[in-house]
Amino acid sequence: MGAIEDYTALIDAVESQRDWLQGPIIPDYWGGETAKRFRADPKRRMDDNFGILAAFVRPDDVFVDAGGGAGRFSLPMALRCHQVINVDPSIGMGQEFDESAADAGIDNASFVLSDWLDVDGVEGDVVHAAHVTYFVRDITRFVANLESAARRRVIINLASVAGPMLNAKLFKMVYEEEQTLVPSYAYLLPALWEMGILPDVRFLPQGTTFDGVPRPPEFPQTKEEAVEVALAGIWLAPQHRDRADRVVRENFDELFQQEPEGFVPRWMPDVREVLITWEPGKSD
């Protein structure tokens, strides 16, 4: 198989395992409380990684965020450019985006309710997709839409280890099988090369944070808090919570190391943010 077929096969395997564990995805899976957790203050102090991203955007630019959710990246960018367009298929994310923009007094940001694969008529100087490609089955069409919408620059932002894979060790403990690999840059880059795209790739200087705000790590202070942290991290079906709770408690000393700052997880891999970027229309 080629790189694009490999990528598609990985997504199929991920979806198959997820459906087996959790059943079909509910409507607006990313809405409700999940969307609220993805909301962040647009005027917060951003980290160095965001500064590197923002350097691609000029004051008179239109910045398009493909799958931009509640606006973690696009609303801070709206304070730095002419216009922001956020395209996302979640109604709940759109509500959080609009409310966050209104609360911050941002009037140059709009929300388009659409899957990026189906988007039509949206264009910008810079088109950006952050932490979206992990679950995109038709990666060729997704990237083609990024290219066709961008006048000057395409940017894909992702973690060196896809978020769901951060807890693969816990998953194996609970389910006694390997978690299906969620693809990150190591699989996306060969797919891009197969499309004739030779992007610039940069590993950013700071580790990933949920909202792009630099802060010292915070660790659970009690054993019960540590257990909850572990359970929250597993791709866990609700009906399996009791079993997972038992497994975490039985393996607690293997999973956590007690330090003065709290219970430090032992299983988490080191993660860097990766910026993949290219000029549209310059593929081979």
C-alpha cells in the first residue's frame, strides 16, 4: 500500500476499535461540556509556539481555521489580523466560539457550520488546521481543500504524539490489547509527499498545552485525584469504568511516582508541537 492508503487504513482501524468500545458516535460529539472545555480566553498570554504560528499571519490577512472548534487558536489570531473564519461541524463548538468572541469584544471573527471536507466558498490568505488530521479518513480531499482555500500559506499544527495515544499504556492495562495507533506527523508527512507536497516541518520549542498558555505542570495532590486523572485519560467506555478503576488502583505505584509537587504520571510520553507548512500551488 502507499502512504495515503496506509493513512486511511489506520483511521479505519481506529474507528473500528472506538465503535467496538463506545458504540457509534453521538450527534454533535464535540458539543456540550466537551465544547466548553475547549474554550479559552482570547486575550490570554500565549506561548512561544503561538508566536511562531502568528508570524505567518499579516495584519491585513484573512485567517481560516479548519476545524477550529471553540476558537482556541483563531480568536487570539483575530486580535492580530483583519478577519478570522472558523469552519467546524459542531454546533456546540460554534456556540462557544460566538460567545467567546462576543465576551472578548471581537467583531472580525465568523463561524461557518460545516465539515471541512464539504466546505465551499471559504478562502483566506492563511488556512490553518490544528489537531484535526488525526481522525480524517479522506486525507487527500482534506488537504486539497486546504490548498484550494489558501492564497498564500497552508499550516497544519499537530502534536508529535496524537492526544488519544498519550494514554496507550493505560489502555493496554485496562483492555489487555494494544490501542490502535492514531496517526500523527510520522504518517501524515509521507501522505503529503505522495500528494507531491514537500512542506517545511518544524518541531516547536515548547511542549503542547491545552490552551497555549505557558505554565508549570500541575499534578494531582492525593491518590484519589491521581486515579481520576488516569481514568479521564483513557479512551474509556462508560461501562468499563469499574474495571479501569480497579486496574489503576492495582498498578498505582507503577503508574505514578510521588514527588513533592504531587503524583507524577510515569506513563506519559514526551510531546512536542509540530508545525507543517507550505505555499499552496507549489506541489510537484
